[in-house]
Amino acid sequence: MPGPLDGLRVIDLSRVLAGPWATQSLADLGAEVIKIERPGTGDDTRTFAPFLPDVDGQRGESIYFLSTNRGKKSVTIDLAQPEGQEIVRRLVDTADILVENYKVGNLAKFQLDYASLSARNPRLIYCSITGFGQTGPNCARAGYDIVIQAMGGLMSITGAPDGQPMKSGVAIADILTGLYATQAILAALHERNRSGLGQFIDLALLDVQIATLANMGTEYLMTGAIPKRHGNAHGSIVPYQDFETKDGSIIIAVANDAQFARLAQIVGMPEIASEVKYKSNADRVRNREVLLKILEQKFRSRTSTEWITELDREGIPAGPINALDAVFEDPQIVARDLLVEFPGRDGRSTRVIGNPIKFSRTTTSHNLPPPKLGEHGEEVLSKVLGLSSEEILRLENNLTI
């Protein structure tokens, strides 16, 4: 069954994570994504370790690249050569969307900027992803996820109270920017249905990081107080954190007073739910340290499984702190079809994490495995641009593709 974006063509001039995350999402939704890569090296992430095991003495593919490039067709084109630039312009003439993450102004020298391309294709939706955006004193600077997490305040509120500021375990600024890019592109597509015109989308990693500070950023704006690090605890809700058990640790998230009353019953102290110090969440936040010492002692008395079973029975959100082996063996995860397996070109399969969106009529698609470098060059240039085998061979000989 075709995906909801079936019939749309995307030219992907992005690399590493934020842009490729957006274009992978569009591919999952049914769009045809043509990924333009540098001849010889390709996307930077093709060189990122770790790699799949060697095959016949050749280094395997980068796992990082595999994680964010399924569903795409790879074409190698040398943008430093005028003929290569013209090939990309001709591909864009046939496209609905272009995504790029070059430094501000870099593509203008190739006439691959929005002004140049929209003059040829007024319906083009052009999404530019940069570290700091198209304007402002830092617009020319390169932006990397860890720098953005630091500058955007996320690291200042992440980590143990008495420890160092910490980054997220995944490049969350990049991933969130990729998701915002997808959202913006879909909104521009909807608007194009009315106006018949595309438009330019300016997305900055730093802007996205600031926007997703959510309640923590708003707390500062409303009170002037700089939020502190709470580790795995919550600054506004108690108890909402990890607790050590007899054989490990669990997470408990008590979000309201009724849940706390049931928790008090489970730990054998029903009376604390009516104590003035703990009766409301605001009271529990004010008396956090004393209450947590009581609960910590209680939770050490039984195993994680015993606690989770009882907490779940009483409708109190709780769960284990799983390593990834437990995550992918979880029956709930298995039931949701989040694992996608592609037949391997070398006899070994490639397993990646699929798209989490579930539609009632249409579907997300995982038809194409992450591409080999330049794998679809001849197919795209012949079918999309109508180039002959002789023309393609000439471009190869001239190292244009």
C-alpha cells in the first residue's frame, strides 16, 4: 500500500544526522528520497565507527549511517564541478522538496541556493538546517549537537545534582531538529496546496534546543530562578525518579495525590498520605529530602520484579531501567513491529529500528535498505533525467559522479 507521501520527490543534500533524520522520516512516509553524496567518501557518517564486521577483507558499513538512511537512493555527484551542479539543478526541477545542511551561503556559489532553485521550480519547498540559523551574529558558525546542548542550556539541567553537566545519551538536538524539519515541510506542503508555491524553511539546531526546554525554560522566564539539576528526579513532582531495590533499580512516576495514597499503601505506610508534609504534591516537593529517605529504605527491601508487579497492579507508573538487550526483547516492543530487517547483500541481514507512526489506512514503508554509496546513480540519472548509458559513462570517466 502506498504511503501518505507517495508521489513526492525529495532531494537530500544533507549529511550526518539532523537532515538525514528528516529525510528518512519522509522516506518512511512514502516519499522518494534521492540522497546526493560526495564521490569517494559520501556522507560523513559512512566513516563513523563502529562498523559491521569485515566481509572479504573489506570494512563493513557504518552502523551510524545505517541508523538514519533507510529508504533512500544514493547518487554520487561532485558539486565542485559545474556539470555536477547542473545535474543537481535538473534533479531539483523534478522535485517537491530539498533538504540541506550546508553552512549559510555555501550553496549560493553553486547556484543551489533557494533563490536560484525556486526561480526554476517555484513549487519547491527548500529546508535549510544549520547550527544557528540564517541570521544573527553566529549564523556563520558550524553547529554540532554537543555544542548546541551546552549553549542551549540542556546540559545545565541534565546530570546529578552534585555532578558535572551532562549531554543526552543520543544527539537529541539533531534528532529534534530533524523532527521539526519534517513538521515544517509537511506544513509547507499543505500551504502549497492553497498557494501553489513553495517556500524557504530556516531551521537552527540552537533554536530547536531552546524551544524544547519546555517547562524548564518557561520556569526561568516566569520566575528568574535558574533550574537546578535533579539527576533522575523531577523538579516539580515527588516521588518521580529512580529507587534502588534489593536487586537493582526501578523508576517510579507518581504524578498525582491519588497515586501517592496508593503508593503509601503498597509500601506499608498508608498514614503518610494524609500527613500535612506529604498530602499534596506541592507539600511533597517542599519536603522532598525527608520523604525520599523514607521511600528509599522501603524500596531496598524487595526485588525490582516484586515492586513493579505490585505497582502495576495498583496503576502506579513504574518500570525497570532496561539495557538495550532487554528493550528489544520486551514483548511490548516486539508486538509493535519496531524492528525492521532487510536482506543483506552479503548474505547477512541488516536490522534497524523502524518508524513508530501507525496509520489506520495508509502505512509507513521500509522498502529500501540504507544504500551503498552511489548505488542508485545509473537508475536515477537514466529514469529521472533521461541520460543515456553513454552520457552516464562519460560523467563517471570525468569523475563528476
